[in-house]
Amino acid sequence: MTQQAPVIISEASSFASDVFAKRHPALVERLVAAWPFGPEQHRALSALAEEGVHGVIRPLPDTAADAGLWHEWGSEFYGRPWAEVPFLWAESFFYRRLLEATGYFEPGPWRGVDPFAPFKQTELAGEVVSAEIAALDDVVELVDDELGQALLLSSLWGNRADLSFQITAGRGTEASSLVADDSARLWELLQSEAGGTVALIADNAGSEMVADLVLIDHLLTRGLAREVTLHVKPSPYYVSDATLADVADCLRALLLSKGEAQAVGERLREAAALGRLRVEADSFFCAPFDFTAMPEALRQEFTSVAVTILKGDLNYRRLVGDRWWEPTTSFAEVTERFPGRVAALRTLKSDVIVGLETGTLAGLNSTSAHWRTSGAHALVQVRA
């Protein structure tokens, strides 16, 4: 299989260019509006936003705790325009630089303060999460197969949570918008390996994490997994990515609810106390690499589990490599270097994709020029 060129921030990827030209400056504006930052933080954030559009990449200061690692990781990129380097690396480094600008890792009052917390908390306290939590009382009445599929699709669609926990899941718009659907293979795999350990690599906090926790509860209570390891980010990343604190916030939201949602929260708290639900936060998940660069400890873990479920767009990019693959390239071939069985649950929000049928690709190309990045489509892909 021929290695394809990586996605870079160029005209070839209007999405990647838009992220740096529009989304990042808008994010900086939102952060400045949300926090009482001092003048140094204002200057650092403004300079970072401007650098990402018009400047060249500057390394972390030598005083940063992880400066040595990043000096090594970016040695071939520093001093070059952001538009000339791989999108996956550049986007990851942008967020590391953003945390440096806010003082997240430095001694002082801003140390350990998640700059994205206001956005996450607003979503968690919003009507969408309240509605999906309340809807659990209805969805739980479904028979096992339909219930499992409804919860899987809720977890898949993530931050399109208005689609979550619908009794029609699997028969409505959620299913019809799947460009690839290996969900039946995933359930067969879980059933054949029942009683083993499942690893779930999380994506977003808020409504998506609530859906992930409910899916985890289903796997544990139905005996499809003896244990679940939930992998989250060790520090704030990509605005909405889940950390341990976000998992705790979502669990509390369930526990403070009523009915089935509260019961789910209580079961999950007990599962954690018994070691059946473990939350891990390896530093690799904030590194600027795809999964072929994972440390040996993670590789051994994912080799030994029944299946690793990867959530979201960024994890998909890291799974297949953020490269310009032909969309009909085999998912199994591209992911063959990932250790163990793997399933990807992803809403399409970036350029890279593999594993499509020829007819599906033709239909997508004929209906929308932006189907790869619009978030209107999703997929479930499995390599067993």
C-alpha cells in the first residue's frame, strides 16, 4: 500500500486552512471574553492567533516543562510557515501553545485552569443534555438489541446530541446518514468476546461524554465487557476534548438526575469502585502524532483487550493517518498497524476518510462538495 501525502494547511484543504484562518482567531476572542486574563495573556493569545495566520512557527520557551520533547517533535518545522507543515502536527501544537499563553502549566493562579471549561460547562448545563438524560427513561424500554444500537448511535453522533437517545435510533436519520456501517460486526465482536476488557478512547466532553458513559454502562450491565478502560486527555485539548474532570462532571450530572439516568450514574460509580471502570489519561493522547507512534505500554494494552473503540474525528485522523487516502482504500489495510481489534465511531468533520464503497462515494460527491467536513455524515468501521 503506497503511503499518501499528509494533509497540510493549504488550498488543497480548505477545511484545514479555515481552521487556522478563522476558527482559531475566533476561539481566542471567545477565550478573552470568557476569562479575566491579564495583559501578558492577552498579548500571548493575540500573537498566537496572528502567527497561525501570517507568521512562522515558534517553539515553546525553554522554560516550559515539556520544552525538550516539543523541541524534538518540531525540529523540522520551527521557523516555517504554519501552512507548510502537516495539519495534524500543527493543530496539536497550536493547542499546546495556547495553554502556554494562558499559563496552564506555569506556577501561579492560572495553573491547571482549563481555559475551555466555561464552554464545556455551558453545554453540560444546557437543554440538550437535560433532554437526552430525561429520554433515557423511554429508551431503556427498548429490547436489548435495539437499546444497544440506540446507545451506540448516540455515542457516535456525539455533539449532535439532539439526535441522541431517540427511540427511532437505527431506523431514522441517524442510520441513513451513515456512509459506512459496521455496527452489526461490532456487536458480533462484543458478543463473541463477552466478558473481556473493552478500551474506549474518548473524544468530547459534555453531551458526548454523557452518551459514552451510558454506552459503557450498557456494556458492563449486559455482560458484554467485564471491564472498560476509558482513555481521556491528560490536559485540555481541542476545546471540547474530555479530561478526567470532564468525566467526573458528566458522572455527577447523571447522579444528580432522576430515574434511569441516576441509576446509570450509580452503577458507574460502583463499577469504578470495583475496578470495572477505569479512567486513564496517557500523555500520548496530547502528542502530535498518529497512533503508529504510540508508546509500548499502550500498544500492549490495545493488543490484549477485546476491542478498542475510538471516538470522534481526531482519533480517526490519528488511526488512519491524516493523509489524502483514496476514500475507497481498505479500512483494514490502512489500520493494520494498530494493535488488536479496533472500531471507529466518527462524525465526519475533516478531510481524511477510507473504507467507502464506490457507489457511496459517487453519491456523496454528487450531492455535496463539503460532505467530508460538514458533520452531516458519520460512520462505524471495524477491523476485527
